[in-house]
Amino acid sequence: MKPLIIFVCLAGLQLAALKGYSQWKSFMIGAKGDTLNCVDKQDRKQGRWVNHFDEVRGEPGYEEEGVYKDNRKEGTWRLYNLGGDLTGVEFYKWGNKDGVCQYFGMNGTLLREESWRALNPDKAYDTLTVEDIDHLDKYKTVIVKNEGVAIKDGEWKFYDPMTGMIDRTEVYTLGKLEKRGGVQRKASSADSARAVAKPKEVLDFEKKAGKRGRKVQNGSTY
């Protein structure tokens, strides 16, 4: 290929890249060359983000990664300690937690599962269908005032980090604690075997990435 043709091709690629970056007010370039932490011209977070939080007043630092849509978290978000270990998997809708979120301790042990219901922040009131706790498999429709945050809804499970067994449970209906239960029983050999097994999210993370590390560089179109 002649030098002139090579020059024209490279110039075209550079122009295409600049055109893509020009839609962002600021952004970062990840270690793999991907575009992260984009802020659009309306100061809204968009696309894939990595947030870093340093240790504060004894609280450990951590990182989280996921996707923003118009300044709101959306879909799956993963949390990591600063050593790169997976510590949590959260799900979001309209910028609020939605569904079952899991949190992990040392060696990928499951510590707790939280169940959340997201409300649409664009509505002053939201209409939801919930299961009648007094009549299982029967549902009722309720109108909820939107406070702009996710509400606890469903069963929360807390696990013993030593045995992996459920230590206690809490059941919520639209933020109201309906019942709380404790599990007190001697661990069997089968329980011990289950306790050793890591949750699927942890196994998938370890298989794909192992220890994490990022190198990013700032970009700006100010």
C-alpha cells in the first residue's frame, strides 16, 4: 500500500474517533481502549462506568462498574474491594435497586441476599402488583407514593459465613417488615459440602477475570 493511501486511511480513522468523542463532554479511556465514564453535553452519565471510592473513616474503599442511562444506573452492577475481589452483584431499574442483590465475603462466600422493588421516579405514585402474604398465590394491586428510592420487597436472607447456611430471614412487602425468622440447626455433612461451593456469580468472575486492575486515562472535549 502506498504511503499516501496509508496516510489517508489513518486520517479517516482519526476523524471517526474524534467525531465519536465529540458527543461527550468528558470521558475516560480504559486499559483495553474502550470508552468509559462518559458525560454528555447535558451533564448526564451515559454508558459503561467505573466508580472508585477510597476508604473513609474506617469504611473500606471499593469500586463499582455498570451502565448509566441518562444519569441513572441500569441493569447489572458489580462491586469489588480494592484488592479486585468481587463483593457484590446489584441490579438496577430507573436508577434504583430492583430484584435480588447478592453480597459476598472472603473467598466468595455468600453473606446475604436482598430483595428490592424499584419505583419509577418519573411518577409521583406507582401502581404495583404484590402477593398477598396471608393468601399465597393470590395477588393484589396497590398504589404506592413514590419517595424516589427503592423499597424492600420480598425475602432477605442472611448467611452464616462459616457454614454457608441461612442464619436468619426477613420478609418485606413494599418496605414493611412482615416477618423475621431465625434458623437454628446443626450443620450436616451435606450442608458443609454446599457451603464450600461458591455462588455462580463468583465462579464466573474468577473464571473470566481473576484479580482486577484498571489503567484509564482522562479525555475531555471541553
